[in-house]
Amino acid sequence: MAIRKIAKLGHPVLRQIAEAIPVSEIMSQETQTLIDDLIETCLDANGAGLAAPQIHESKRIVILDLEEDEDEKYTIWINPIITPMTEEGMLTFEGCLSIPGLRGGVIRPHRIKVSGYTEKGEAFERELEGFSAVVSQHECDHLDGILYVDRVETPTLAYLEEHRKYADDLLEMSFQGED
């Protein structure tokens, strides 16, 4: 296991569509080492999740700290597919280990279904809502070369220090004039 360097905004690996991992390779030493490195790196960075492209590996793996999973620190998804279960959006302020020091409001479906494979190569399908759904969508976006700043409500984008001071004001200003 190793703590890996996190790719920052501007690095091309963050804009690539990551490669699917063949199910037959999930239990390989290479894939299991990558999962271990994701966990170590995310723990070291105190993240809510991390995608393989963020540690310079263009593979479809994410790890997530989901509220629903009390038994495990991180949930591991391989080749995840997300399907929105509602058109109703939820606005939350997001940040990213690849874009340190910034926060911004993003509207995402508040309920989703996700399917894919676990770190043991077992197929799964589950529904998530609220914060867990938001974190899941954020991390899985990395697999398609999408960063939260691509989805941000622009007037809410702020440096972390200002976000902490003015989050409510930024939110209010971003929706002025809407019915």
C-alpha cells in the first residue's frame, strides 16, 4: 500500500474517460493494490471519496465514505453505473481533492441507483439518496472526465475561507431573480 500523489485540476488524466476493468481482473494483484492505494491516499487526505483517475490511474474504480455503510470506512465500486431515480435536484456545496481550496454549489439528483462490482468481483445494485447520492455522483463523474466545477452554479464558486464565511449569502445571490 502507498499514499499516491493526487492529480490537480489541469492534469490531463482528470479529463479522460477511464477504462473499464474486466471482471476477470478485479481480483488481480494489480487491481487490489490500486484499491489499497486509493484507500491509503484518501485516508491521508481526509477525503469523503476518491476515484482512480485522481491518483493518475485511468481505471473505473471509486472509493466512497457513505453514511449508509457503518461497517466499512470505504465502499469500493468498480465499473459503476449511475441512474437518476428522480428529476428533483439537491443543491450541496462540493469540494474536491483535485481542486484544493475551492467550494461551489452543484445541483444533482437527490436519489440514484448504482450498479457495478465490489472489490471481490461481486455484482451489486443499490439505491442511495441525500449526501450519499451526491458523493457517489461526484466520484463517478471523475470516471468520465467531469469535475464538479463543470457542473457548479457559477455564482456560488468560492475559495474555502470565503465559503465558510459567506456560504448562505452565495447561495442566496446565485438564485436571485428565479421564480
